[in-house]
Amino acid sequence: QELPEMVLLKFFRPENTPVPARPTPEQLSNLIKTSLHYPESFNHSFHQKSLCLVPVTLLLSNCSQAVVDVMIDLRHKTTSPEALEIHGSFTWLGQTQYKLQLKSQEVYSLQLKACFVHTGVYNLGTPRVFAKLADQVTLFETSQQNSMPALIIINNV
């Protein structure tokens, strides 16, 4: 009785197997796009009321296909003397930190209030936004790229 012929098994692995790539720091810093919506100029009578409150909307857009954890910090101040000379200082009223989660492609609108005590030109672009992929266990979020300065003119009437 003849033995069946032995056949060698060959295992093939395609050379271009996609390895799930870790997002680059560049990609991680572009997860969330932010934009501030506010009036270009605001008229206020400082003689009648010393505090001028201006409503500002911070729009957050998740540019990725993934769920993203977002942290917003309003406590950041412009401290360089040149910036203070040009723009002056103002305060965000209310809560100073926010933590939220945005689904894929979700847009979230955050209502803020800026408080001014003098007339002048101010840069509202001070909120710092940090983000990380929700399924990644990292100790810190990546700072999101800040947009252009957001200038507002406060006038006395």
C-alpha cells in the first residue's frame, strides 16, 4: 500500500498588511477645530455700569471619524507686555474649565461671557483647547492648534 504523497503547505502574508498607525502629533493637534463667534465691536456705557459683558460662542468641531475627549481651559492669560499694551486684559465669567466628549464629526457650541472694565481692543483668542482620542489611554491631551487672534473693540457710549 502506497503512502499518500506529502504536500508542503505554504503560508502567504501580503507584504503591505496595513498596521494600525498611531496618529502623528500633527494629526492629534488637528482633531478639533475651534472658532469664536462674537460682535466685531461692542458699545457699552461704562458710566452707567462699570462691567461690560459680551456673549461669545466657542464652536468646537470634531474633524475626525473617532470619538474625542475635549478639555477647554479659559484660565490662560496673555501675559506678554506687548500683547497687554495692545489688547489689554479681560476676564471670562463663570466656569473656567470644561470637559466634554464629541462624537465623530460632531459640532458643539459653548456659550461664554467675556467681561471688560475698560474700552479698548482685546484678543478673545485665549481659550486653550486640548483633545485626545477617547479610546486611547494617554496621560495628557494634545493641545489643539489655535486659530488667528480674535479681536473685539469695546467702545464707551
